[in-house]
Amino acid sequence: MRWRSGNIQSIPKTIPESNTLSSTLGSATADKPKSGGNSPTELPSNALSRDECLELFKLLYLTRYFDVRLIKEKRRGRLTGTLYSSHNQEAILVGSLFGLQPNDWISPIHRDMPAFFLKDIRAGWHNPNRKGMSIDEVCCQVWGKADSPGRARDNWSHIGKKSAHIIHSTSMLAGTVPVAAGVVLADRLNGGDAVVLTFNGEGSTAQGIFHEAVNFAAVHKLPVITIIENNQWAYGTPTHLEFPLSDFARRADGYGIPGLIADGQDVFDVYDKVMQAVEFARSGQGPSIVECKTFRAYGHGDHDDDRAAKYRDPKEVEEGRKRDPIAICRKRLIEKGYLKGEAAKSFMAEGKNAAEVSDEDFPPEVVQYLKDAIDKAIKAPLPAAEEGAQWVFRENA
Ligand SMILES: Cc1ncc(C[n+]2csc(CCOP(=O)(O)OP(=O)(O)O)c2C)c(N)n1
Ligand SMILES: [Mg+2]
């Protein structure tokens, strides 16, 4: 039998049709991101207060500022190592993490560096007891200092914190998905109700281990929410050479789980889709996939910027960057009446590259928060040179 795309929708779903998630599942057939099956009044984001909406806006700025500021630090020669930019993808990180409980787990990858300090940030930006990493810890990692998880072995990946319920990221794409499934299986066996968000680029999903892990989670109804950051590129490979569907979320049908599509540029839509998946998982109904449509703003890493300018059509890049998440959030806040007058026109970071943007384009508390962390990281001690070969080979063998 020759498979056509229509066949996939005819496979019986394991989720009852009456469930809000399964009605959202229908949207996975669309070519463009759509809102889910819920009516607007039922959307989880409608329950967010004015202050919470404004906090989301500020967190988008913080995430963007982390990116541009680190690029500037590297250009000024104050930082070495590769940077994997999350520019244009901020709404995915901010929107998906905002509704988590402190005890929930996350497993970010290379594109998600801000996720480490965004986890549980609602408990207070300066709260030392929140269940996330502090921005100081993240900056110490980036600067390769002694007081960091990587201790100068890597500036970007291989960072995590078990006590904050952050699974260490690794260089092996999709390698954290089975770990995440195991972590929440253990939690369930111990009577917990934590969920885990695993973050993956769309390219990572071609890994065999990705399918094994999602299938395992589906069979055991584990609370694993697999977020696909579909930024249209995996290094130099475009999406159409990675998989033959326009919507990755439709793959969820193959696992018998819900697949949702979020507009990855809209922090409220990401929040809505992820919160539906979280509630579904927390109530014991199992995993789901949330595909967030977005576009990679620069090269794969900053080492790839020049090459990416050759392998990507400038028109495609211009188109992909037109819908800036900060601009979209600003528009929504103006519509809601939460941003008015001068406040609606201040801090215009959107649409600007690191070279074009200045500190005045960001709220002062955002600038100060990161500047303090960078100052501390730069002054912090490096690990001793003798440590270099430690923990690499078996000690005392
Ligand atoms: C198993 C494995 N294969 C290949 C690589 C090399 N590699 C690192 S990132 C990357 C592209 C990832 O693309 P995607 O998953 O779409 O994430 P994005 O970088 O676009 O966010 C590749 C091929 C790797 N780290 N691990
Ligand atoms: Mg990608």
C-alpha cells in the first residue's frame, strides 16, 4: 500500500475525541500554525493577570538581551567558545517554562541556554532558593569558571543541575529524551506528579533514540512533553531534507499521542499549547508533542554565520525573521490594554541584530541583571590547570 498523507489522520487516536487536546490534534494537519481547538475563553493564557503578561514581556527581553550581550562580549574579545543563538526563538523558551511547577523537570539543548536561568524564575529573579539555575551560574559556565558545572571543559553544553530538576544537556542530539522519560518514571513510582519538558530541534528528531524514547513514554503514559523547536534548519540541512511532512506534529499520530502546533513566535500561543500538554500529562493521560514553528535567525552557531549567509537565501531569512516575538507580544499587550502611551513605545529591541541594538533598547533591570552576572563571572577564578585531565580517564587505574 502506498502511503499518502491522508492515511495518517485515519489511524484511530488513543485519546478520546472529547478531550480538548485531541481536538487540538486536528490542527496538526494545517500548513501554517493555528490556534488550538479550545475556544478563546478557555485558553490558559486568558487566566494570566496583567502583571504576569507584563512579566512574560520582560522575560522575552531578558532572553534576547542574554543573546545579544554575549555576542557583543565575544566580539569585544572578552569571551571565547561557540555561541548558539536563541534569537527569534525566545517565545518558545519563555512561554513553555512560565507555567511549570518548581518540581517539574526540563532538559534543554544547545539552542536553549536561557532555559537554565528561566526555570522557576517566577519565584523571584534574585531568589537563591528557586528551582532553577541562577544567571550567575550560567554566566560562570559560559566563561568556563571553577564555580560552574562544566569547569571550563565546555562553555555551552554539558550544563545542568539535579537539585533544580534540570537534566544535564549533552552533545548527543535527542540523547536526553530517554533520560527525561526515566526521570519522570522514577518520580511516578515514588508518588510524584512532576512532568518533564524536553527541548529538541526538528533535526534531532531523526535520531533513532528519539523514536524509542517517545514510544516508550507513549506506551507507559509518562508525563513527557516533547517540544520541537522547528526552526527550519538543522545546521546546513533544510526541513524538507529532514522529513517529508510539513508539520512535524503529525508524527505524534504514529505514537498514538497528541501532537500540537504552536506559533513559536507568539509567547501566549506557546504557553497555551504547552499548558494543555502539561495538564494532560499531569493528570496521568500521557505524553504529547508540541511543535513550535520558528526560524533560526543566524548560523547554526556563531562559527557558522558566514557560511549560513551562503547556504540560506537572504529572502528566506528576511521572511523568517519578520515576526519578532517581542513585537508580537507588544502588540498583544497593547490590544489587552496592558501597555499604553509611552510604555508601549519604549525599549524597541525587536528586529535588530546584536550590532544594531543598544542597552537603551532593553528595560534597565534586564540590563543590570545580566551585567552583574557577567561582571561576577569575569572576576571568578578559573579551575586549576592540573584539573584538565581530571574526570576524563578513570582515576587510579
Ligand atoms: C547524534 C548527533 N548527531 C549529530 C550531531 C551534530 N549536530 C549538532 S547540532 C546539529 C543540528 C541540530 O539541528 P536541530 O536539531 O534542528 O537543532 P537547531 O540547531 O536547529 O536548534 C548537528 C547535526 C550531534 N551533536 N549529535
Ligand atoms: Mg533546527
